[in-house]
Amino acid sequence: MKPVRLLSSVLTVGGWTLLSRLLGFVRDVFITNLIGPGPVMDAFVAAFRLPNMFRRFFAEGAFNAAFVPMFSKRLEAGDDPEGFAAQAMSGLALVLILLCALAMIFMPGFIWVTAEGFYGDERFDMAVDFGRVVFPYIFFISLAALVSGMLNAAGRFAAAAAAPVLLNVMLCVTMGLAALTGYVSVVEALIWTIPLAGVAQLVWVWRDLRHAGLRLRPTRPRLSPDMRRLIAVAVPAALAGGVVQINLLVGQLVASNYSGAVSWLYAADRLYQLPLGVVGIAIGIVLLPDLSRRLKSGDETGSREALSRAGEMS
């Protein structure tokens, strides 16, 4: 397979990532101004943190960290990469369906564990209701992340990098329309748009698979040796990534005991995150599949050169 042009690919991913961060900041300004720190925003933040927390495991986090190198090596070797991806997608979809079903049933418990201070006031019931609406987002965004990993492995970075922009654009538009028309409340428009944005992101990246010359067809989930190996690689990554999520949850648990504190903590964290990771994220996304393919083909010299160029850019 043709080697990835590291600089141009990093600029592509970095540009879209920067745009997504900026639009995400605009989205948060909308949320803070149109809803405002208080019980409703507290409830929304706690509810939306749930799919975002699991997203770190099933989307851009542990699962993709295991899937992308394995898929890239199969793609380089011509070892039925589409079949492997279909198995991974079916297994992931099954786990996500079960997780979503459990979340719908036990959402009060999920909220109590992650925002115990809400219990006994209006924020708790609102967070439970909001959580049941937004949680299915994890299903669509996780499958979109898997498809994005396939595109990245094939050297097609633009569509996958642009997908997060859809979420922020859709949320900003619907919140703005809700505020202008008054047809529904801003928070209702916000929570119902989130799962729809997940669908849009999945459709967006799926369409680009055809241009990459790849197909992805659902198959019956089964625990094959390849899937066992995928799980074995993903679990340690999930445990490592879970440390950050635990820190965020501890902060939310403490803040949930004070009205409006969860909202302000969220706003501060989003502002802090704005300038971080644009270059690092872009390099990681581009470098991981490129290194995997080079190592699979025995191109150790090219691997060292790619790693050196990545170090220079970072």
C-alpha cells in the first residue's frame, strides 16, 4: 500500500480537529448562555457525561487503539481485513446494545453513582430523563469510530476527522433555532439532537468507505480467536484510560453536592481542553495505522523515519 504522507495527513486531521474544538467551544458558549449554570445544565452535563465516558472505551479510546493496528496489518497483508472488521463491528454492536439496554433500565443507578449529590432534588429526575435520551449516542459514535479507524488505516483521514464537526454544527443550529422560535426548550432540542448527530456521523464516515474501496457488512457475532486477541489488547488499554475517567467522575461527584457547581466545572474543563491535543491527536491518528502497516511489511527503516518525523512535528 502507498505510504502515508505524514505532514499533509497531520495537517488535514489537525485542521479538522482544530475546527471541531472551536465549534465545540461555540457549542459550550451556547449551552452556558441559553441554558445557564444551574439545575438544568447540571442535569444535562451529568447525563451527557455517561455516553462520553463510555465513548473513551468503545470509540476513540481502548477499542480503537486495539482495532486499528490489527486492521492495518491485515490490510497491508491482504488477510481479509473486511472480514475482521465485520467481526469486530458485530461484536462491538452486540456489547453496545446490551449496554444501552442496561442503561435504559438502570439509569437512576447510573446517575446516583456518577452524581450522588443530585439525589433528593430536581436535578436527579432530570438527569435520569436526559440520560435515557442521550445514552444511545454511544452506539452510533462507537460504530462511527470503528469505521473511521478503517478509513484511517486506508490512508483516508479527511472524512473521519471531519465527522466530529457534524455534532457541534447540529447542536449549535438546533439550540439556536429553539431559542429563536420557542417551539421547544433549548435543553430538549439539545438532548434529542445528540443521538441524531451520532447517526449523522455514522452515515458520514460509512459513505466514505466506498471511496476507500472497502465494504463493511454485518455478520453474526462470534468469539473467534481474532476477537479474543482484540479483547486481550483492548482491556489493558481500557484500564489505563479509565484512570482519567475516574478523575472526572470524582470531580463531578464532589461538585454534585452544590447547585450549579457541575455546570461551572464542565465549563472550566471545556475551556481548559480547547487548546490541548490538536497536534498530538492528529499525529497519533495518522501515525498509528502507518506504523502498523510498515511494521507488518517489514519496513523498519520507514517506521523509524515516520516516528522521527512525528517527533519533529510534535
